[in-house]
Amino acid sequence: MPMRLVKSYVVFTFCMLVATLGHASLFEDDEARKAILDLRQRVEKLRSDTDQMQSSSKDDNAGLGRGLLDLQRQIELLRSEQAAMRGVNEKLVKDLTDLQQRYKDDLQSLSERLSKLEPEKITIDGVAFSAGPAEKRDYDAALAVFRNGDFATAQNLFAGFLSRYPTSGYAVTALFWLGNAQYATRDYKEAVINFRALIAKNPEHLRAPEAVLSVANCQLELKDSKGARVTLTNLIKAYPQSEAAVAAKERLASIK
């Protein structure tokens, strides 16, 4: 029952009590007393019920307040956890992005390193072949030293190159430069050996006519004029259209 109706009922009952007391003289004393007691009990019961309802209402309101507070705390907790999860997710995304970038960088670096290890297509003195990075590097280093005029060091470098890469596509050309370095250091006998090795290895090589002419020059330095004449004559016959053949004819004419 709503509180307002309860209060109205109490007031109404109280008024009835007053009216009853006002007319008590109309009844016998015992009956009046009994009616009064009955009304008092009913009023007391109504007051008790009213107090209990008010107390229950207060308890309900207090419980509702506590429930709302608990709900608010749970909402705040969820918000906090959501914010924390958002932070974790953002960090995970950043870590994943960084990891992917490192993977790409490492893959690129590995690809570059592997490309340096792969054979390279080389064309030198009209001959095409494949050479590894170390092989090309060693040849280029030896040739650079030769062109700088350090013939003794170049001789050692080319000899070392041929020892390490005996089947290299650079081998014939390396023999040519090795012979020239030895000629420059006046090691004519060794120069002849290497020039002849070039000719035997590939008589059709672009450097072969020059190698034959260089043999003749070494022979002249060694005072072997007869051997030089034979070498120059063979050069003219074997490579008649070469520039070395033209030089050989001039050299033959000057040999006494």
C-alpha cells in the first residue's frame, strides 16, 4: 500500500477514535472501553505497519544506492581494463610493425650479401665467362697494382691468383699480365714460360699474338737472336693480320 494512503488511513482511523470517544456516553462503560481498546490496537498496528514499510523503503533505497555504486565501480573497472587492453593492442601492433620492418631489412641485407656471392658475368679480351666476387676482386686488385707500376707486387699477386683460380676465365689474361710484370722486373726466363703457357692454353685468344711477340722480346733480352728470329717468323705465319705481326716484321728487319 502506498505511504500516502497509509497515512490517510491512519488519520481517518484516529478521527474515528475521537468521534467514538465523543460519543462514549452513548454506550455502556464496558462496551465503550472495549471499543476504545480495539481502536487503539488497530491504530498501533497501523503505526507499526507504517514504520515497517518506511524502514523497508529505506533499506530498499540503501540497497539500490549500494547497487548503483557497485555498478559504477564495475563500469570504471571495465573502462580501465579497456584502456589497458587498448594500450597493449597498440604496443602489439607497433611491435609487429617493427618486426615486419626488421624482417624486410634483414631480407634485403641477405639478398644483397647473396648477390655478392653469386657469380658475375664477365667479358674480357673478347671472352665471356662467369666469375665469383672474390675471384673478380683478386684479379682487379692485381691489375690495379700492375697499372700503378708496382711490377714486383703485381707479379706476386697474379701468381697467387693463378694458384687459387687455375681454371678461372681470367687465367689466360692473368698469364699475359704476369709475363709482362716479369718482363718489367727483368725475369725474362719466367716471363717466357708464362707467355708460352698462355699460347698453349688458348692459341686463338686475343692476347696470343702479343704473347708470341713478348716471347721474342724476352729472347732478344736473353741474347738469343736465333730463337727470336724463329719466334717472330712463326708469329707472322700464325697471325698475319695482327698488329703483332706488323711489329714482328719490323723487329726481324732490325735483328742482325
